[in-house]
Amino acid sequence: MEKKSIEEMAADIKVIRELASSGTMLQDIKNQLGVSEEYVSAIMLCLQGYQEDDDMAVARLVEMSL
């Protein structure tokens, strides 16, 4: 997967947060966004550990974890 900017990650995080909260499964999210399972999984793990709605902060956590 091509490296994404923090801003692009934050946009993905917003979408993933919304899809996951509505019950969309990881595989479906991955397919909808056209990204890797590892990327979606890392975002979902960071979202679980960081309950704030600051997508840029979560993006920084994701960037460090990948």
C-alpha cells in the first residue's frame, strides 16, 4: 500500500469509525476503501484504545504502529 499522508489517514479514520460503529465488518470496510486489512485493523485497534474524536491524533498513532 502506498504511504498515506496524515490528512489522508485522518479522513480514512473518520470513515472507518463511522462504518465500524454501524456494524460494518473489517473485510467490508477494507473492500469499500480499497486498503489492506492490516491498515484497517491498525486503525480499529487505535480507535479502541483512544476514545477521543481527534482523528489526527489517531492518525499519528496509526502511522507509528505501521
